[in-house]
Amino acid sequence: MINLMFKLSNFIGLGEQILITMIITAIACALLGCFLVLRKLSMVTDALSHSILLGIVIAYFVTKDLGSPFLIIGAGIFGVFTVYSIELVANTGLVKNDDAVGIIFPLYFSLGVILISMFASNVHLDTDIVLMGQTIMIPLYTTEFLGIVLPKSLLNMSIILLINVIFILLFYKELKVSTFDPQQATLSGFKSTFLFYCLMALSSFTAVSAFDTVGAILVISLFIAPSASAYLITKDLKYMLIVASLYATVNSIIGYYVAVALNVSISGMVAVISGLTCFLTVLFYENGVVTSLLRLRRNRRQLKLDLVIVHIGNHLGQESEQLELGFDSIANHLSWKQERSSKTLKRLIKENYIVAEQVKKIFILTEKGQERYDLLKTQYGL
């Protein structure tokens, strides 16, 4: 009898299975993370990733089966309940939204830990594994799908990614309007509240499904870091989703190979790389720290050049030109040190703004320099 069962490991190595699972997980989180970042709900991800532990525990008490899909369903439902609780507390007006997050999620998370220690201490419901993940164990827990034996985490995250993509494609217009202009969404008849809780439910399902891959703590990095990086690069939602997915993919690949080389936690290294790429984006994107400093430096350098051009243009042809524009005297009249003056004059000569007139021994404007002088006079009303 022909064996129709194929193992994925026959075609793809165990390491590649881990990498593929990491990439799929990172993309699934990053797609939803874009909307969380735009809605300023980044820290709600932290609340979800912790508080849904209580949902897992309650679902386990009902099913008595750690492998039951109802654990994911219970966690997802409790994630929505967590968001509702935060909104309920924040809407009282007595505390701010951030304060409500800080009140609700430690409450639910600590209840989950207490219930585990009291009633499930003899059950392999390891809080450390839930928090930190067990990336290296991904290939060991397999399941059958369409005659193929593949890692359970890979199948779960692929399904979650597919659901997230379908949700975004179906409700892209509504999500875009309700994210950028909630009032317009309400006036247009969109059920923004319904979309909001759908988004939170998917975030919960994605977070709990990612527990095996990266754990409850590090999943926050996958949600926020690629999305925040993409938001710095583009403000177009469509491109933001694409760029965030690219960041998620690159972070996963680099993090995986660095972790293998250093023999450290794969999920931890992916989170580190995600943070580093976000930090580098902050430094080097169009309006980033480094580019802003470079632009400031360029502007200051151009200002020096323009000051000399204006000085030469104002005194050229005047009785004082010999004194003001002379090779040996121009630095004094600019009130600059000789080194600074010489450096600026050499640059102006190199860029063909001025030339040294040897007969009168003064600096004069070239045709290009005269055009720049005329432009500066028009701009600044000189």
C-alpha cells in the first residue's frame, strides 16, 4: 500500500522549518501591528499578550486538554474582554487609557498565574514557556494537514496569517477610514466599534498562536517594531503594510542566523534585531536623527557659502571692493578666522561661484555666482 503521508522534514530541514515559522509569525503580527500603531494602541498589545493567559487557563479548566483548540478560542475571547475592560475603565474619565492598561492587564495576568499555581501545578502548563516561547521545539510538535506532516505552529500561524490577510483585504477601506478618521467613519455608517473589536480579537488569536514561536513577551516586538519602522518610512497605509511585512521578514532571517551562530534564543534574537532595525530607521530615515543632522550641517555649510556670495555681490563694483574683496583682507571684513575664510573661498572657487581676479587681486562672482546672488536677493529682499 502506497504511503500517502509526507513529512515536511523530508523536503525542508528542521532549521528552515523554524525560520519559515518565524517569518510567517512575524508577518501575521506586523500586519495587525500597523493598525495598532496608527490607532496609538501599541501598549494594548502588551496587555493582550499577558492577560490572555487567564483565558488559556479558564479554557483548560473547561476542556482538561492542553492540545484543545478551545484554548486559543478562549484566549481570543478573553483578549476582547480585556480590551473591553480597559475601555470601560478609561471611559469613566477617572483614569487615563494608559493607566487603565496598567490596572487591567496585571490583574488578569496575575489571576492566571495564581490559578495555575493553585489548581494546575501538576499540569505541564508552563508559564515560562508561555512567556518566552519554545522556538527550538517547533519541529518536534507535528500535525497532519492534507496528507502532509508539518509543525503544528507552522500550520497554526499560516492559518492565522491567511485570516489576517483576508480580514484586511475585505475591510481595507473601512479599516483605513476608521483608523485615520473615526468621526468620518461614523458619519459614513461604518461600524467602527465592530471593526475595532474584530481587530482586537484577531490580535488576541495571533498573539496566543504565536506563544509556541516567540512567547507572550517577545510577541509584542513582532507586533510593534516592524510597524513602527514602516510608519517612519511611509504614511500610505497600503505601502506601510508591505514595508512592515518586509521588515518582519528581514528581522526574522537575520535574527535566526545570528541566534544559530551565537547559540542563543532565536525568538529573543529576532526581538533584538527588530529593535535594532527600528532604532536604525529612527536614525537614518528621511527625517531621522542622523539625516536631520546631516541636513543641518549641509544647510550651515550652504549658509556660509551664501554669506560670502552676498558679501562679494554687494561690494563688487563699489569703491570699497579692493578693501572688502581683497585676497588678504576679505577674511577680516567677513569677521572670520583666516582658516575658515580660506576653506569657504576654495569651495566657492571649486563649485564655480567665484574666481580670483589676479589684476585687481580681488574675488569676483562668476556667471553662476551672479545667478545665485540674484536669487538670494529675491528670496531675502536684499
